[in-house]
Amino acid sequence: MDLTAALAEIDDFLGCPTPDAWLEQARTHLPELLIDHANCEKKAASTALGLTYRYQLPVAALQSLSKLGREELRHFEQVLAVMGDLAIDYVPLSASGYARQLRAAVSTAEPLRLVDTLLVCAIVEARSCERFSRLLDVLDDPLRGFYAKLLSSEARHYRLYLDLAQSQARRLGVTQAVFDTRLEALLAVDRDAVNSVSADFRFHSGVCRSR
């Protein structure tokens, strides 16, 4: 699948775009955007590797997650390099509530806990990719070029997690009807989060209250 088709699939998957107001705020909150993006890449690497510790997954799945974790760490390093070029310090920054809201909606009992976790990862990667794509319209180089380079890998990460969620659901006996219900419930959390009003601007926040 080419990138244009992949981005169209992601837009259809998510069901709603990032608000224009968030994009406008991104231009005036570049330090927060980049610091939180770096934090997200670091957490994404930890999540991928954490899944290899927590679950007895097929070898192919473990290999995919290991490779993904390494790639997320590479992205973390790349964000830090961009920050260095722009003289932005990597300072502590509180997390947005986005990932916490999604995690709170994850089932507590297996096998749905694993399936939900993989679906949450797919949603986060899809939303990140959608925001990368839309940031191209409001940012200047070098950030515009940087985010353009990340689009393909982010779209691939979304598809990897969604495919893993589907394959593990089948392996563990989760019906398609239950799978679809869980996916829609988690997507609803994403839509509510990105359309909410947030106290602070973050990479996955809603529109910041104080603009």
C-alpha cells in the first residue's frame, strides 16, 4: 500500500480529524510539541518491548515488536537531534491525559486485555500519523521535512499493531463481533480526547484552553 492510500485508510479508521485549532496552536508551541513528541517515542519503545516481556506471543510477533521498539528509540533520538538544532532543551514536561484515557478503557481480564492493548497501540500510532500529516500544512522546514519523513514508519506501526490485534484475537478465541465492539469503544475514547479542551498543549492533547 502506498503512503497516500495508507493515510486515507488511517483517516477512515480514526473517523475524525485533528481540530484545526490544535494545528494553529502547534505553530506557537514548538517546544511543547517536540518535547512531548520525544516522550511519546520513548514510551512507544517501552510499550513495544514491554509486550514481549508480558506475553507469550508467537516468534514472528516478538520479532516485529522488537524491531518496532528499536525504531521508536531511533525516532526518539531523531526528535532530540531536531530539538538540538532548534536550541530547544529537553526539559521535564507533564504528560497529556490522552494515553491515560485510552489505557483506562482497556479491559482488565485476558484475553481482552492483550487485544485492547494492541488496539490502543494501533490507535495511538494512527493518531500520531494523522497529526504528522496535518502538521505538514502548518509547519516550516526543517520541521515540515522531519515530520514528512516519519509518515511512512508511523503508518506501518499502526498497521502492524492492528494486524497483531486481529491475529491475537483469532488465536485467543475472541469473536469478530467482540473485536469490533472493543475497537469502536476505544476509538470513541480517542475522538473524545482529541476534541476536548486541554489545560496544556501536548502532542496528543485536545485544543489548549489558554491559546
